[in-house]
Amino acid sequence: MTDLAQAKELFAELADLGVDLCIDDFGTGYSSLAVLQTLPIKYITIDGAFVDAVPVNRENTAIVKGTILMARELGLKVVAECVQGDSQIDFLASHGCDYFHGFFKSPPLPFVVVSEVLKS
């Protein structure tokens, strides 16, 4: 995101239309703390590279805990990516993570399959 002023204008228009915005892979690439202050963001996702090693890796655990705490203080919802096991779910839930996605329940499925599962 190189033109933050232009992004702010566009994101404000989208938010006015009722679109909830999310920063994907927060903590990597172009995401920054300035974006959280400037744009009308409702969600952040924690990159799977950080989530993958929690709660075993001390550094990743600290980063994930800190990100969740910061998001909470800013009134944001948190999505953890690449969740693959119960220990990760337990850790993330106990620290206030709102949503998880990954292979812990199912690999990605075609829409037709998902809609059939939801109907049953």
C-alpha cells in the first residue's frame, strides 16, 4: 500500500457502503501499524508463518499474543491463518482470537460441497 491517502479515501467509501475491511497477513509485507491508525479496518489476519509454531516457539507465541492484544485494544477482530491442530486452537482461543482458518477441520472445498454440508 504505497499511497495511504488514496487508500484511506477508497476504504472510507467502502466502509460507508457497509463493507468490513481486513488487513491480510498482518505483520508481513506492506502492513504496518500506521495502516491500523489510518484506515477503517475491522479485522486483521495473523499470517500463518507466525501461527504455525504456536504455542511451541517462544518468539512466534509472543508475536501472536501481542498482535491479538493490540487488536483487542484497537477494537479489531482477529483471524488466525493456517491453524492445524487443537493445541493452536486452544492457545488462540484462550488469548482472544476471534476466528481461525486452516486444515484443522477440513481442506478447502468447492462451493457445491460446502453448500451441501450446510444444508444437511
